[in-house]
Amino acid sequence: MARLLSGVAVLLIVVVPLCMHTIALFAGIQLGRVLERSPDSVNIISIRDVVEYFVKPRGVISVGPWGGSGGQPFYMRGPSPPHLRSIILYHSSVIHSLACEYSRAGDGGVNRMAGPWGRPHSFGSAAVRATINLAAGEHVTAVEGTTGQFRGGSVPDVVITSLTFRTSTDRTYGPYGGGGDEEEEEGTRFSIPAASGCIVGFWGRSGWLLDAIGVYIKPCPAAGMTQG
């Protein structure tokens, strides 16, 4: 019995603090790398910046978000940048939910699903499903949309009311939500161009609806190259 108690004491006094110290050391190293990359922002770094560093995929930059502050945050995680295969939305006069199908390099072409973020049929709405299937070599290069309030429900918060996606093949998908027509879209407009990069994933906030959206951007693969 004495030996058992002695073993437990060693575990509590030595092993547990050592594990906590190791975790804290690793977190400190990663935080130091963040600060090294942005030395001018040391005084304004936020908890969100640190959280994003740990949850976002490796090899991407996060841009945004645009929208409101309701709902809960969502992210796409992983050891390597995702490669978008398709985007799935449910929309009425607003964007009820967003999801995407993607793969990762080294996964042997296995498709994964992220989302849905938001609820497809929230507030009893007969939301319309829209699926964007990206062709081989086609990449999202810009996301545009509007923010505002949901006229069909008692939601005082700002949410995403419409979304449009533009790709490297000069295709335009949308607008989804709003009035379904660019000239009839209401709300505050936003635009997220990827410049010379590609949009490979999404992050933001969601609850009953899609409250806010941001994107992950990485350099586009050279022409003729394919991703896993």
C-alpha cells in the first residue's frame, strides 16, 4: 500500500508538472514564432491571433472575417493546406449554412467534409441548396457578398446575406442569398480577392445562420500541376 501511495505521489509531484511545463514551453515557442513574423504588432497581438495560429491549416494565411459577431467561431484544421473540391450552401434571403468538400496532399485523393457551419433550414425557412463542383485545376480566386440583418427571422445581429464565388477559369457562381440578383442584393458589400493566390478554405462564425466568413489563402499551384 505504501509503495502504491509513493508511486501516486511521484506521478503527481514529478510527471504531471513536467507534462504541463512541456506544453507551456511548446506554446511559448509557437507564440515566439508568431511574434518574430510580425515584430511590429507585438503590442497589439490578440488572443484570437494566437488561437488562429494553432487551429488554421499549415501553409496558409487567414484573411477576414466579414460579417457579425454572433454565433460561435469555426475553423478548418489540418497539417497541410486543403484543396477545395466543392462548396455547399443553403440560402434564402440570407446564407443559412456553408460547407465544403476538400482533400489534402498525401491523403491519396480522399475527400473530407468541413461544416456545415450554420443550420440549413433554420427559422423554418425553405432554404435552397446550392452545390458548386470545382473542375480539376479550377480554384476559387475571390469571394464577394453582403452583410445585413435577416428579414425572415427575429435576428438583430448582422449576418452574411449573400455570397458570390469567382474562380481561376473566369466562372462566377452566385450570387446566393439576398435577392438572387446582383442588382437586387441589399446590405453592406464586401470583397475578398486572393490577388495572385487561391482561396483554399473558410473560417468565421456561425450559429443558426452564417454570421461571418473569412478565408484561407495560399499561392496557386503552377499551371499543369495538380493537388491531392
